[in-house]
Amino acid sequence: MSFFVYRDGTLCAEGVPLPQIAAAHGTPCYVYSRAALLARLEEFRQALAGRDALVCYAVKANSNLAILNLFARAGAGFDIVSGGELARVVAAGGDPSRVVFSGVGKSADEMRQALAMGIFCFNVESAAELERLNDIAGQVVKRASIALRVNPDVDPKTHPYISTGLRGNKFGVAYGEALALYRHARALPHVDIAGIACHIGSQLLDPAPAAEAADKILTLTDRLAAEGIALRHLDLGGGIGIRYRDETPPSVAGYLAPILAKLAGRKEKILFEPGRALVGNAGILLTRIEHLKHGEEKNFAIVDAAMNDLMRPALYDAWHDILPVGQGASDTTEYEVVGPVCESGDFLGHARALAVAEGDLLSIMSAGAYGMAMSSNYNTRPRAAEVIVDGDQAFVVRERETIEQLFAGERVLP
């Protein structure tokens, strides 16, 4: 079900026409659907019904406080990769005891912060991190609950930049080294072995690699149990893909079914860490055409959004559907949809057939994940406003930055 649909020739977010949002809040502007966010979380809840399971939203996908608050109120946990993300979760009303802390480079200060807040678990990604965490926990007189993030060396069949489970990736502990590291962890006085974790990548459209990874994790779990290391939870990561163009991703239930089948009869708590799957199709980037530039080889629709607002096309050559907000014009022209940033890589879409004029609004679809979260101030461009639509009402959940805010912390030399 889409929550962004045309009504009387105008694209709407739920019950609010997008031109109304542009008039009130300007462009570029991120627009999210509250109903879409919660409906997607409910799909996970239903697929996991009857199991001891926790859905930990991957905060990196979109860390707006309003979105985190919606998920917290709906009972979600959170997967974080920085102390800043932990602070955001707490500020949004999230429960630290439902937080897992992943990431390869946790600092000593971040470890202290997470220990003080009482997070659910550290997903430890190296022997060096394990030693540091044990030392820090000892200093603050606590025991750190840990899982080793094990790299199962499974090909997720996704873009290489978002593949995280192969032996050459920076993430996790090598599968062949995990048993020895668990044995070592058992001897450390300030860590409590709670679980095991893996995450093989993002934008996964086929459940087979995740099921293969689960098989390897379960084999290792049983070997640990045979040595007296009983795990309380299994964190099987996230990565479920969404439709951007012509993909046909499985439903949440369909994706999880082969994984859950392997877990039948097991007593461990199950954790999943979806990010893109919850927010990707729940948001769009609203932008306005500044100029139409017709050239000998290509035509350009120059919009007021840019690569600093939505990095994915420039970073991954990623596709996002681009729709005119208003329907009715009949003559289409093929355009490169580009922004005003001073880079040749500043594009939002190649070769798009659009019937548009200068001043028209465009909606860049499926921009709820890794859009605002990856935005920057390159070219001293203030970051966009963010709006959540709830039925026929629109709420600003992040004000547009001002240029003055961008250099407020800077100083000139005396």
C-alpha cells in the first residue's frame, strides 16, 4: 500500500497535497507518512507474533527524533552505531535497555556512556574492542552484556558498498575465529556473554543468503552450548530491501519465513535490526525546478535539491523514482535531474521522461532511508526541513537550517 498517491491530479502525502507543504515549509523538504512508518513496523510485529522477539530499528537509516519517538511508543528497540545515536534515542523517549550497540570503532567514552545508561547489549566486532570494553566496564564497576558480531562470509548479493558479511569486509569477527574469542570472553571478569550477532548487508531482496547466515550462526551457537557457553539471544541483523525501481522485494513475512523456520523450537530471544525496510518508502524528498536547460546532447532539469540533500544517487548510482507533483501536462522531455552543487556527480536522476515547466514541484520517491541522515552542508547549503504527515495534518519535525547556524561555531583568527 502506498501512502503517496495522486488525488485530482496532485500528488499527496496521506491526506495532504504536497504543494501545500511546499508553500508552508519551502523546498527542498523531506516529507514522511506516519501511517507508512507504523504500518511497516506492524508487519514485523505480525511476522514475529508468538515469538520472544525484539525489532531494533537501525537508527542510522533515519535518526529524526519524531521518527524515533514513534517507534519507541510502538514498542521497538534500537540498533545504534554511535554515542550520538544513543543520545538521540534517549532524547526521543527510547528505552536504553532495548538498545544494541553495533559498530567497529566504539570509543572509550561511548562505552562508558552506554554502560551508564544500561543498554541491552554491545555487539562486539573485534578482539581489541572486547579487551577495551572489559577494561572500561571494570573501571566503572559494571559487567558489559555482549554478543560477538560474527562475519559468516555469506554473499548477500547486493551493492558492494552495503555488503557487510564477506570475509573482506571491515565488520565483525571472522567465523573461524569466533569460537576462540568466545572462550576468551568467558574468562574476562567484566563481560557477560549474552548472545551472538550477524548482519550480512543491506537492500537484500532474496532471503536465501540471510537464511544461510542463520544456519552458520546456529551451528556456532550449538558448538558454544556444548562448551557450556549458553547464549540468551540471537541477533540476525536487518537489511531487508525495498522497491526503488522495478525490484520485487518479498513481504516481511515472506522474507523472515525461511529464517524463522530454522529457529523453530529454539528458546533464545530473537532480534532483528531493520532500518531501510521501516522508513525507506515512508518518505520523499520534495524539490522545485529552478531552471530547464536544453543542451545539444542532454537536457537538464535543475532543481533546488542536490547531492548534499540526497547522497545515494551520487554515492551508489542509486535509482529513485522522480514524479511530477502535478499531473496534466502531456509533452514529455528526457531530462537529467540535477542540483546546484558544484560537482559533476551532483545528480538525482538520469534520463527521466518528465512533462514539466520551470517552477514545478518534483517528488523524489523512496527517500526516507539514508536521505536526511546522510545529508551535508557542502557548498554551505542549509539542510532541508523535515515534515511528518498524519492524516490531513502536517507537522514540522525539523526546522530548515539557516546559513547563520552553519558558521555559528566558527571563529576567525585575532
